[in-house]
Amino acid sequence: MSVWKISGGRALHGEIKIQGSKNAVLPIMSAAIIKGCETELLNCPQLSDVEAAMEILKHLGCTAEREGDTVYIDSRGMNRTDIPHDLMREMRSSVIFLGAILARANEAELSYPGGCELGVRPIDLHLEALRCFGAEISEQGGNLFCRGRSLRGARVNLSFPSVGATENAMLAACGAAGETVITNAAREPEIIDLQAYLRKLGVSIWGAGTPTITISGFVLRDRVGHRVMTDRIVAATALCCAASAGGRITLRDVVPAYFETVTAALEQMGCRIDRKSHSVTLEADGRLHAPRPIATRPYPGFPTDAQPLLMAAALKAEGTTAFTENIFESRYRHAVELNRLGADISVVGRVAVVTGVKALVGAPVKATDLRGGAALITAALGARGTTTVYDIGHVIRGYEAFEKMLNDLGADVHYEDERLAPVG
Ligand code: EPZ
């Protein structure tokens, strides 16, 4: 198993293009099966989660091939409606295939997605939404059995604007007769990108990005081409890395508004920010000051996925601040590891209090989850000496060639065989 070794204290300079969005491409890959069609997805990030989704598509009888940043999916040959345990365990967000399989085949069977590092990760809102369309869902022996002989359009009110439940409802609606209206829908930009793909497929859908999404029928096409949106959380990560290490970086091919809550917090900490229509430049030198307290919220509030990253950028900032994690029940596992670098973080329930320290010192640390692992790298860039990050498999799920991106900006990050690394 590899580890990452990071030699900190090197400012970052340069311009980078940000990868396609993991959280946009996964539901779109699911949408590609609601009708037998050919899909060409451009700007598809090379990530283990995307590979896992391709394996699920192939298991279902589709073809899914990659050529560089383009993934070709042909779902005309789909001949199965089940997702087995091993594929579900590979990626719990595979539950996003449930609504699309139901829309295509009126039945679906999948192994119950387990929890993850962020907590239990229930899917009750997904199942409630699918039952609104008339689906009969039973659970037996750790498997979900869904039957929907003839799905009918419905009014689906989500008690919480769950991203995944919104996406599953949108996809199930594409196989239902009659109009569907989803209220209290998630408003994340990835939902807007899914709507854009569905429109190209011939679905009459509008309202994504607002709390109310309406699907009123479809004349589905045989071929679709779509360019996946840029990953707003990777963009926020790059900015936090530059804030932690110092320097001046420019992100190309981004929508600044999609991560404005993070950019505004960095600006408030003393970073200089220049926003253009499709790029953002951040400059940081000298000691930053602590941001105002941060509370994570559904979009357009501060994104939970950026909470570990901004925390890492704030570890040396002058003063004290507090983070409140309102979305996931257990999303501070990175705090213990960050404290091993000399940070001063104390966690009580959903609140993490961060008091800025004058310096961080490299040490062996362990990635606990995707964004928590990225936070360790963010902090290590601003630490003195060398940090060794173990369990980087968590990180490569969502960051394409992360070490290349950072080294292109002047960092010193490289893989090492774990057997040669210092004891963690
Ligand atoms: C999506 O997860 C993202 N994943 C997450 O990104 C992101 O953190 C999250 O949305 C919130 O923005 C993908 O898009 C693949 P939710 P999702 O349903 O859909 C609870 C990353 O780092 N809930 O909005 O699973 C749930 O437990 C990942 O890229 C229920 O209680 O998020 C959580 O506390 C991490 N019942 C909250 O709602 C349900 O049926 C938000 O979950 C569903 C969710």
C-alpha cells in the first residue's frame, strides 16, 4: 500500500484546471440507464468511485468504456436489475442507481448500503420518495427488493433536502406516467447538472437549483453527449491548500458562485481573492486570521464537504473560531489527526473549536475519509518538515491526480511504498 509523503513549507504558485465533478458524474452515470441509449460523458474525472460506477453499469449488462477524460456508456443491452453486495460495498453512494433501475425495469434489488466514516448514512428518505411513485419496497437479509409494476407521477415532499434522495426521485420520475413534483428538493449545483443531462436525454424537467423540481414527461433520445461540470469541492480544496501553504494560485474552468461560501470565508481570513466569470485567483501571504464561526448547511449554505478543508486552512490563523457540522453525525474524525500535526482543535458533539497555533509540524497521520484525508494534505502543505499520510485510498476516491495537481503548483508530494515509511 502506498503512502503520501509531503514536505511542507513550500508556497504554491501557478494556474490549474479543476477536474470534473465526482458528485455530478455519479448520478448522471445512473441516469444513463433510464432508457436504452448511448451516452458520451466528457470531463469525466479518473477516480476510483467512477470506476466503481462503471463496474456496476457493466454488471447490469451495459458497456462502459473510458478514453482519457471521456466515458462512453451504452445501456441498450441492460439485462439485470440487481447490484450485489461487493459492488455496493465498493461505493455506498451506489444507492443512486436505485431510482434509475426502477425507472427502466420496474424492479430493482440491491444490497443495503452500509454506513461509512461519516456515520450511519440512512436511506429512509430515498425509500419514502420511491414509495410515492407506487414502488413496493421490502428489506430482507440485508437486501432491498423494489417492485414498481407501473410507476405513476407523484408529489414527493422531502422532509430534508437530501441530495441523493432528490436525485433518486428525479430518476424514478423518468419512468413514471404523469407529472412529478418534488418539493424541499436539494439545490446543489450537481442537481442542476443532472437536470441538464436529463433534458438532453429528452426529459421535460425544470426547477433544479430551486426547492421545487417538476418532471412532466419524456420523449427519450437514443444518443446523448454531456460535459460534466467542474468539481466545486476540489476547487475549494485547492484554494484551502494555497491558504495553508501561502502563495498565489488561479483555478481555471470553474463557476465561482458554486463555492462562494468557501471563498468568502478565505477572503475574510485575509486571503486576496479575484473572481472572474470562469476563474478564481487566491493570494495568501503572512499569517491569516480566524474566520467567523462556520456552520454547515444544505446548499447554498456552507458545504459540509468543505468543512474539513477550511478547518485545515484555519489551523495557523490568529484567533479562535468554531465549526458546527449540521449535516453528518460524525464528520470530525480528521481533528484527531490534525492535532497530531500540532493543531489545537477541541470537539464537543457537533462543534469543533479551533485555536490558531503559530506553526504546524509534520508527522505520520492517517486519512479517515475522503475530505478528512484531503484536510490532512492541506494542513501538511503548511507544516514544517515532512508529513506521511497513510490510507490515501480514501482520498483518491474523489481527487484525480491530487499529488500532480499540487506538485504542478510547487508542492513536494510523492508516493512512497508504506513498508519504507516511518511507523504511523
Ligand atoms: C451527497 O451525499 C454527496 N455525495 C456528499 O459528498 C455530500 O456531503 C452530501 O451529498 C451533502 O451535500 C454524493 O453526491 C455522491 P444527503 P448524500 O442525502 O446524498 C441524512 C463527498 O465527500 N439522510 O444530502 O448521501 C444523511 O445521513 C460526499 O463527496 C437521511 O437521514 O447526502 C446526512 O446526515 C460525502 N436519510 C444528511 O441527510 C436519507 O435517506 C445529508 O445527506 C438520506 C440522507
